[in-house]
Amino acid sequence: MTVLSQLVMAVCVVTSLGAPAMTVVDLTHQLGKDSLFWPGQPPFNFTILHRGYYQVWKTWFENNHLAVAEHGGTHIDAPAHFAEGHWRTHEIPASHLVGPGVIVDVTDKVKDNSDYAVTVGDLKAWEDQYGRIPDGAVVLMKSGWSKRYPDAKRMFGTETPEDDTTYHFPGFDEDAARWLAEERSVVAVGADTPTPDPGIKSHSFPVHQVLLPKDVVLLEFVANVESLPPSGATIVIGVVNLRDGSGGPARIMGLIGPDADTSGCAAGLGEGMGLAWLLSAGVLLTNRIARAQ
Amino acid sequence: MTVLSQLVMAVCVVTSLGAPAMTVVDLTHQLGKDSLFWPGQPPFNFTILHRGYYQVWKTWFENNHLAVAEHGGTHIDAPAHFAEGHWRTHEIPASHLVGPGVIVDVTDKVKDNSDYAVTVGDLKAWEDQYGRIPDGAVVLMKSGWSKRYPDAKRMFGTETPEDDTTYHFPGFDEDAARWLAEERSVVAVGADTPTPDPGIKSHSFPVHQVLLPKDVVLLEFVANVESLPPSGATIVIGVVNLRDGSGGPARIMGLIGPDADTSGCAAGLGEGMGLAWLLSAGVLLTNRIARAQ
């Protein structure tokens, strides 16, 4: 263990003992009339019920009504979306809606290839740098695509957004999805594109077919992924708790907090180093109890 | 400092150094046809667009549409709900949607008094036990009322839920709301009842009138508050990011995590004790660097 790594670890611990300084990254596009939906969905509607002084209550009063298809804007796919008998929205355990963020950066790779699909190699390269993908992780592709939102032509990568056979945007490849489902234990996989399947797979959806039957939640049109550290944020998937839903609009947030890793605090902190700290804490405790007695 | 307090603190730190063991408490009622709304709202609607085998994509496929008034079920009031020119839903900074939970337990006090309103004294009693209400806190009343959901008569405390002049359920009193707005710096105030104003104030809404113009978000019909510790949970308010909304359905969750206080870890941990730990960490660091060299 190097002196530098000890210094980094100590700073992490000191930070976690000081005042909380949590940063919240909003990973959610605004939901409104320009929100993007897969073709064929009923239109979004927002109705103002009241906006102005309300005589009965003697106060300013605003009140509105919302009509929205489940699968538009920043939203989730529940396992039941493609997998009969699997979790509908309200059946997803809350513990599957919160997890450590694993941010896979393919910004450079998509620059000349709108059809790029995250590979098992990309996931293993992340692990080489930040350690094994933690159980319960939320894996997000970072392609820079969300800056195109809500421009439908640029987001779907086509001159004809109404025709889903013409799409070009990046996603995950089928083998990467299978590796995440079978070799790791993740709760959600998402993308800053319309869906974790690349656009050219928009009629076969291999990532949906692999992950949803394994009860992995999918996140679509995720915003601001570029503001997350590669490791160490906690991702919270605030999906509407819709009974019998197949998905739904979600407020997705990244929490970069006192015990999160923004600077390599957890990255590379293997089991051995964790054990060393447990032992140190034990020694510290013993010493302090001895001094107090 | 007692040996016991040192032991408790050491266990807290050790826990935070070990594998993350975050507990997620879902504070959200299911959103469905039985969801409770204030009288006069348009009816909730859930439309199945497709549920069955979908020939085009050769897969099982479920897909639905949702229509919902903003102010029903577990939801928020944005400041604009009652305060002209103040934040609408999409304008609330994400940093105001996450904060340390301050759970004020009035379960015993409401047993014989459905009109009970949380007082400044109740808030000060919480502080006596758990320390000053932290900046950015989410203050939640715990009355046990959410177990009545979705029984409208029991939840609104009336035989005539359609008549909002007949309501009886607990909330906060006006002075307590003013104290939170002026003497402390909280981001949200919520209740496990229909609204933080007590039912008997359902035509004057003093808590709304005091807090919303101060840009404090209100949380209504919060579920499962009884599963939160009095201090130490992080509350995440996953409201739909609705453009120009005056509120909206929210997935509210409590995170009880490695650095949260479930057993008194943070409770009573005053500045002096925090400083002692900072110094200890410094000594530990110095020793370890010395040994490594």
C-alpha cells in the first residue's frame, strides 16, 4: 500500500466525518409538451385547472392535470414491459431503485459511430480502473447523447423520427447485457439515449430481451450523465409508484455524498485495504477505551 | 466522553468503512384508481395500451397511459401552488429535493386528538434529543395516519370526504411552520396525512401560506414514516420533473445508509465529538505514513 493511497483514504474518511456536503445531480429531462416518446404513443397533455387568485381560499392558487404515456422522457422500463409475469412498476422493490453508479464512458467511441454498442470489453475496462462492478449497481452509458434532447431527429439519429426502422444511436450490445445479467448482479441498466438497445436494434431489442426477464430495470433518456463521476455516486430512480405499470416517468438523481467516491476514494479500494481499515478502527477503539479507563 | 459513546461512534465508523448496507424505505403509496385526491380533482385514469404478445417485435409487450391530477396520492406542493411567481415543479433545484430527515413523532399525541398540530415545543423537543435541525432538512410529521390510506373517510377524518369543511386530521400549527421558515433552514415539510395543515384548517391553509412563499416544498400523503429513524435517514423526493407544474406525483424514499444514523450514531454527536474524530483520523494518518516510510 503506497503512502499516497493511505493519504487518499484518510481524506475520504475525514470527509465522511466532517459536515455532509452532498451534491445532487439531476439526471432527468423536464417533462413537457416537447418530451420525446417512441412513435405511436398518445400525445402528452398538460392542462391548467386553475392559475390565479382563488376566492374560496383567499390565496394565489395553481393546480394542473397531467396525461402521459409511460415510456417517454426520462423514464424506466419495468421488467413486465417485455417479460410476462415479471415485476410491474409497483412491484419493483425500492431496494432495486437505489444503487451505486457505474458510469461507462463511450463518448469518444460514439463520435464517429452512432451505432456504437458498449461491449463486455468496455465493462471490463471500467473494472480494471474502478474495481469490480458492485452488487446492486446501476450501470449507465455515458455517450454525450443527452445534449441532443429534445431534438427528435438528432436524438433518434434519423431524418424520420416517426419511422423506428431508421434509428441510429448508441447503446449496449447483447453480449454486454448478458454479461451484466449473468456474471454480475446489477439492479438497473440505463443510457443517455432513447433506450439501452442501440437504435439499429429497434425492432429486435436484444438488451430488453436479455435484461428484463432477469428483473433488471432499464433507464431511458437519462440526462446529465456527464456530470457523474465514473464511480462513487449513488443513483436514485424515483419512478412514479404506478400500480400495474410497465414503466413510468422517473425523477432520476445522482447523489455524490460524504461517503461517495468522487476522487477515487472507493475506486481501487480492494477488500484487503478495507480490512486494513477495519483493523485500524479496532486498534483506535481499543486505544481510546484504554485511555478513558 | 463515556466509553459507551466511543464504542457507539467506533461502530458507526466501522460500519461506514465496511461494505455499504443501505436500507431503502419506500415512503410512497401506490398510485392507482383508489388514490386519494382533494375533492374536485379530475378522476385518475390508467389505460392499458397493449398487454400481450406483440407481433411486430415478436415479444411480450405491456404499455400503458396515465392521467393524473398533480395533487393526489403521495405528492409534493411546489411553492407556486400557493405563491405567485415562486418555483414551479421544474424550477425546484434538485438540491432542495434531497435532505436529512427530521422525523417528529406525535403518534401518542394524535391518539385522542385528530386535530393535533405539531408545535414549536415538539420541534425543540426533537432538537433536545437529536441536535439542531440540520440546514437543508426534510421535516416529516409521524402520526401513524398513513395506515388509514386509502380509506378516504378515515384519512380525512370525516363521514363526508367530499366536503373539505368537515376534515379532522393532524398537521403542523402556524407558529411551528413560521419557526421552521424563519429560525431554521429546511427544504421541505411533510406529513403522513393529506397535507401538513391540519384538517380543521382546510380553508385557510396557514402552513401553506407560511412555507410556500419561503420556497419550502410540502410533502403530502407520505407513507411508512414509522419505518424511519428519528434522525439520520436521507430523504429523496423524486417528484416528476413537470414543466410549469404546481406539484406532482413523487416517489419519496428514505435512505438509511452507511453514513446515516439509525442507532444514535449521529444523534448527540456534537461538534466537539466530531472534532475529536477528525483529530483521531489525523493521528491515524500520521502514524500510518510514518510506518510506511
